[in-house]
Amino acid sequence: MSGAAGLSAAKRRRASGELNSKPNIKQLTSCEINKLNKEKEIASQTPGKMSYTEILHFHETRLNENDALIESMRDQQYVLDDNMKMLLDANEQHFKQIDNDILRLKSKKTSLGESNNPNEDIAFYKEKISSLETQLQDLKTLVLKVQNFAMENNLPKQPTNNVTFSIRENKADDEENIEKNVEDEN
């Protein structure tokens, strides 16, 4: 093939647009790489003394190297895409788990009856404390009534006036409270 025919063939190959077709790319050994590097050095030193076939061979070699690099970059990109997809899937599962935990905690919060307004909480507890105080006071009076009744029935009749007076006084108060409670219940 003459120089002009080789150039026109190279132009046809490049203009055809066949990017997906893979040319025969042979794997280069270290000896061949060294040989190519030497050829490049020689070509750079004597640019005007190279023949058309040498230039064509030199360009073909460079194109093959570039194609090999592009192919290795594609493979690396596929690996990176696969890794990225695995990471995104793992993150998505992690975020779903976090969302589920948040929803579970929110439902627990509402089931516990927590109020968003702290003033309502304070008022609730003040009311609860006052009701507990009244119940405690009622229990104290009931215990005193039971004690007075037990002392009145179990103590031997002694002539001490203080003891009988205090018992009778408390007994009258107890009878009034009992009557009030009975009326309140009706």
C-alpha cells in the first residue's frame, strides 16, 4: 500500500464513526512498551526524516494505546458504578431503619401522653398533688377515728378525766364527719 492509500484508509477508518467496534488490541509486554518509548524518542528527535509508513505506524500505536486506556477506564467506571450502587442501597436501608425508629419513638411519645405545652404539665401535676394531699388528710382522720374507737372500747374504764374527755370530744367530731360523708354520698 502506498503512502497516500494508507492515509486515505486511516481517514476512512476514523470518519466511519465505529466507536463501538474494538480494533485488535494486543496486550503489550514491557519489552514492547520500552521499544515503543524508544521509537517515540527517535521520532521526536528526527521529525522530518520519518517516512509515511513510520508515521502511520507510530499513530496506529498511539491509537491502540489510547484505546487500551479507554477500555481500562471503562472497566474501572463499571466497578465504580457497581460500588456506588451497593453504597446507595446500603444507605437507603439504613435511612429506612432510622425512619422506622423515629416513627416508633414518636408513637411511644404520643402513647405516653406527653404534652407539648409545659404549663399544662405543671397544672396537671399541681392538681394531682392537691388531690393526693386531700386524700392523705382523709386517711389521717380515718386512722385517728379508728384509734379513738379502739382506745375507747379496749381501755379499761379509768377515772381519769383527761382521757375520757379527749376521747368523747373526738368521738363527737367523728360522728359529725360520718354523717356528712353519708349525706355527700346520697
